Amino acid sequence: MTRLTRSCAFLAAALCLAGPAAAQFPGITLPPNGNNQPSSVTQRIGLVRVTIDYSSPDVHSPRGEDRTGKVWGALVPYGMANLGFGTCGDQCPWRGGANENTVFTTSHDVKVQGQPLPAGSYGLHFIPGQDEWTVIFSKNNTAWGSFFYDAKEDALRVKAKPAKSEYTEWLTYDFIDRQPAQATVALKWESLRVPFTIAVDDMPGLYVANIRRELQSSAGFTWQGWNAAAQYALENKTNLEEGLRWAEHAVNDPFSGQVSFATLSTLAQLQDATGKAEDSKKTMDRAVNHPTAAVGDLHQFGRQLLAQKKTAEAMKVFELNAKRFPETWPVHVGLARGHAALGHKKEALDHARQALKQAPDAASRANLENVIKQLEEGKAID
């Protein structure tokens, strides 16, 4: 392919044949060039918000020509190209769409393909290849396409592997994998996709920083806000000393604090997690004997202790529940689980069968039937 032919093909791929000035006029809104409609995709990764704004061409040209099999390496050339316009000369990447810049925006610092990218908006460009692509994040996100691309404005370059994909008529960015602290987005067009991963290094740290801010607003006027903050620290084993202070606030603050099973049990667990075992024992005794401790509260707390392998403590809670709320659902369920954890098969089966008679719904009955079967077979219960 000659340089002229290559430039024309790439310019056609840019879908801006009449030049950027033809797209709009001051005060006048016209259809987008080539009828390549603006599109946008947003994905939350925990607290992080990632958005890609782009214009979406289709495999069939504006004149109806079917370009299947002619997109990659032809309409969109491999490597850098000369667009015949602008200032990038022979070093013009592909804009990853049509018309104006494709723009990648992240609300927080992230890592793309393992490499750091600060929060902000970036022009998203690509250097396509048969076996490997380069993904470019440019600090210039307001340019028209790639015509004025300058490598000196790069914020980041990473590598990505293209792969075959289901046919996609319209160029699309799709988040094809979503995890609590990372997501994978793929450029998809014709029968190809190019995925790259966006990850967040310290998601708990982001949540803790956000919690601090929120506790300075309306959430800080309620014990529920402080207790929820303390529970987050406890469950994620992060900032435990700070979580302990939040839990103490939820119990003791004269304005927003409240003494209840919910706040005392959270405080007790954080005292234990920060090495204050004696304080934890006293606080937990207050919690389980507090008038607000309902049958469900005690049952769930016992289950939580079982999950922490604190079997003896859990059994005491289940037994207290049975004393305070005899023959109440789900007291026998807790006793069955406690005895099973202690290896008392006969007692566990007895309580599981009694619980089955009290089961309030089909789902609970099915679960208990499975528990009984596991116990009868000598297996650990789920």
C-alpha cells in the first residue's frame, strides 16, 4: 500500500472526509459527520467512575458498502499513518472511533494494564497491530480525532492483545468483566475486540477516605452512620483503630450516640480486633443482654462468631438466645449449628429436626432438609 493510498484509507477510517470544520457551525446543530452517532459508556469500579465518550461508526459505510473483512489493516491501517491533514505527519495513531477525540475519563487514580494513570480526562488513541496493539492516553482530550496528535502529550502507553470476537456492526466500548476493584473494557468492532484492564490499587482506602468526608455531613448526625463506618473497617480489616473510634462514637456520643445491641456488638468486635480482649468481653456481655437484642440479632451474631472460628463463644450466644426466646424461630437453627461445630452430631440433628417443624417458608425448609442430610452423612454443614 503506497503512502497516499494508506493516508486515504486512514482518513476514510476517521470518517471526517470533509474536514473537521464541516461538522458544525456556530449556533447550528447538524447531524454528526458520517452519521456516526455519539456514544458513551460508564462503569463504576467501587467509588471510581470510568467513562468513555466516542463516536460510533458502523461496518457498512454511509453509502451502504459492506466493509466486512476490510476494516482491520485496510480501513484502519496497522501502525502509525499519515492522515494527509493536521500536524502529526507520519506519526498519527487511530482515534478509536470517529469524528472528535475519543475521551477516556476516570474520577480517581487507576492502573491501566498495571500502569498508573492519574484521575482526569484523556484523548484515547490506538496503534493497531495484527498481534499487539498500543493503547495511548493523551493529555490532549479536546482535539479533533488524531490529526493533531503529539507523542509529547502522552500520559500513558500500554500494550493490549487483540482477539476474535462476535460480529459487532457499530464500534462499541463494552465492559466485559467487572470485579470489586477492577474492570476490563474492550473496543469491539467487526469481528475483533481489544480488551484492557482498569484496576484500583487501594479500594478500601478510597472508601475510608470517603467515609471520613461523609461523617462530616448528615451521616455524622446519626448513630447509624458511625456504626456503619465502624462495620466497614471491621469487615475489611482496615483502619481498625479509626474504626474503633467510630464505634465508640456510635455508642457514647451525647448527641448522635445510642446504646443498643447493634452499636455495642460492633464496638465489642472492634475492641477484640484491636487487642482489647477484656474490654471486648465486657462490652459483648452488655450487648447480648441488652433489651434491644432480638432473637434474629443474637442468631446472626452467633453465626458471625462461628465464621470467625469462635465456636465456644458462638454456642454461648445460641444458648442465651434459647433461654431468652424459647421455641422461637430460628433458635433451634442456631443450636443445631453450634452443636455441629462442636462435633455433637446427635444434639445437632435433634435441634435441626425441631427447627424443620418451625420453618416459616419453603426456602427455609429446603435448607434445613439439606442440613439434616449433611449431618446424617457425617458431613460439615454449609
